Amino acid sequence: MRYSQEGMATTESKNTAGPGAQFQGQQGFVYLPLIAGWLVPGAGHFLLHKWGRGLLLAASIVGMFAVGVALEGQLHTSAHDMLDVLGMVGDLGSGLLYVVARIAGWGADQVQTTTADYGTRFIVVAGLLNVIAAVDAHNLRTGRKS
């Protein structure tokens, strides 16, 4: 038994601009917003001319990281158990903020006060938000999101 194309459901080809159509025709490194957004909070959105979203994300991530450091939160430098591994992944998500904080000697090695534990959580959540923002910039660039 043979099947023909007649009667099969077909899609019409329309010339409509879908999500991310402004970037589809552009050549270039599609991972640039992802990498830039990870290294510098909001930079991926700035590259895509999403100024408001980029500014809001940058202010949120840098603000959360700064509050975490001000509360003497711990910056994970090594992983001894599984929870430390997860904390370190969250810290590394902050990109260059983590590198600058380590070079400057910010962040406690051991949590000494109750507020420092909150500071550690602020730092980790800032890194995780930065990763989400970088992936969002990549999705904007590839057209998966508008």
C-alpha cells in the first residue's frame, strides 16, 4: 500500500516574522549573548538591545550579590560535600562578580553570624539568577523567545 502526499496535512508557507526574526538573518556567534550574560550580569540582553530587561537583571543580580557580601556571606572556594558543590555552582554562576570578590578577599571563609548564612544564600541565588538570565538572552538570540 502506498501513500501519496495528496490529502496529507501540509503547512502553508507564510512570510511572517516569528520570535527573534530580527536576529535570524544575522550571522555571527549565537552563543555570544550566553557567554557575555554569564560573565557580566545583563550583558547578553544589552547585546540584543533589550535595555530595560538587561538593566533590571543587572541591578537585581549585582544588588543581591552585594547584599550577600555585605552580610558576610560565604563564597565557596572548594567543595567538600554535595551541598558545598551546589553552593559553588551557584557562586560560579555569578561570573566575573565571583572572580572579583575572590581577588578582593570578600566573603567569609566560615559563616560566623546568623546573618552571614542569609548572605551566603543571597550570593548563591544571585549566581543562579544570572545563569537563568544568560540562558534567556541565548533564547532571545536564537529566536526561541521574543
